[in-house]
Amino acid sequence: MKEIPPLRSSACMPHRRLCLAVDVEQYSRLDTRTQSAVQSELVWMLDEAAALAGLDRSAWIRQPQGDLEFAVLPEATPEDAVLGPLVHHLAVRLEDRNARPAAQRVRLRMAVDTGMVVDAALGHAGPAPVAVARYVNAPQLRAVLATLSAADLAVIVSDRLYQDVVRAGWPDLDPAQYARVHVRVKEFGGYGWIRVPGHAPDDVRSAVAEAPEPLPDAGARDRTPLSQHVHQGAAVGRDVVGGLTIGVVGLPVPPSSASSGPGR
């Protein structure tokens, strides 16, 4: 039996990175030819939006997955440029694309988080990649697109990014445009903030209210509840296998944080 080669020590070193995922809504309903075209158009729209936002897409470590692109951004990437200009230009490119005569409409879900990332044999490991994968599939984010039929793009950012970046007062970021949700997907639980470009936060909150409550998975009663919240500015959470923890699990949500938006 061949021995599994050990990972290089440098590959095991964690780095704090900004991670994002962009997923095409209802991609499986498209025929093969349209799926291929949509993949190419998604890459083009992300390339264009990043260039207009002053970001170098060639430096992104990208994991294409058909209808989804997951990316780890360089260490020096300005987070406000991603949450502000990148989202804005992507929304504009998407609106222009969908306005073409006879174009098959494309709608996108986008998730962004920051945290520790480790290079792994099949891509990346760590809390941030896991969180982004869960956020982009959040039932609340899906409900927003299902309810707001005029929306082409729905974005969710982690509570960590909202507290550290959105609320910092950058010109392109308005905290009032975000609606808070509590996401629970598989064994991940965490607060996130949803923004839909061109739609008022009250519309987003109404749409979030339509999201079904997630069903507990088997054995959930025997496990410690997983959560992510902000306690004195520190994000708290655990990943899908419960093996990586940031901060302390189980601290109560401060009343000031709980009143800043609709929680789940």
C-alpha cells in the first residue's frame, strides 16, 4: 500500500484571507448549451466587475464548480472594495446582460467572509471557506431571490465583515441597506447580513420572513448548538465538522446586536 505523502509544512500554514462565492440561481434548470454559455458569462462579469473595482482577478485563487465560483483573494485585498464597488459593478453588468433581447435571465447569489484559510489537497480548508459555502446556500438568501422577482443579485456578508467593515463608514457601504439573518445550514450556524442592490432593506426583511425554518438534522439533540455571533467585536463560530473554532462558543448575543436587525 502506498503511503499518503505528508502535506508540505508551508501548505499547512493558515493565512487570513477574504473568501467569496458566487452561485447561479436555478442553474440545473438550464439546458447544456445554456449552462456552458452562462458559465462563460459569469466569469466575464466577474472579470469586468473586479477590473472596474480596481481588483486584480489574476491574483485570485479560484475554484470553479460549474454554476459556482469560489475564490480566495490576496492578503492585501481591500475588503471595502469587494463589498462596495465589486458588488455594484457586478449588479450593473448582470442587469445589462439580462436586458439583452431574448437573453435567458441569470440571477446570482453571492457570499463573502474573511478568516483563516489553509491550502488543501482538494482546494482549501478552514472556517472561512466552510462559512462561505454555507452562507451562499442560506435559505434566507434563496428566499430573497424567490420573493423579490425583480432582483438579479442577492449578497450576504458574514457578521464579522459587517461589524468590521460595513459599519466602519466607508463611502460605498451603508449599514442601513443590510438586513440581519441567522443562517443554519447543516451543522453551521451564524449571523449574516443580506443586501439586495436596488431594493430597500424592508423588502429584504419581508422576503426573509418567507424563508422556511431549517429542519434539525439527525443527532442534533446530542450536539452542542453551533453559532456565530459578535461578542465585544469578536466573531464566534464553528465549521461544518465542528473541528475548528474561532473564539468561544455559547456566549449570548448582546441586546444591542440583537436589536440591530431581524435575527433568526
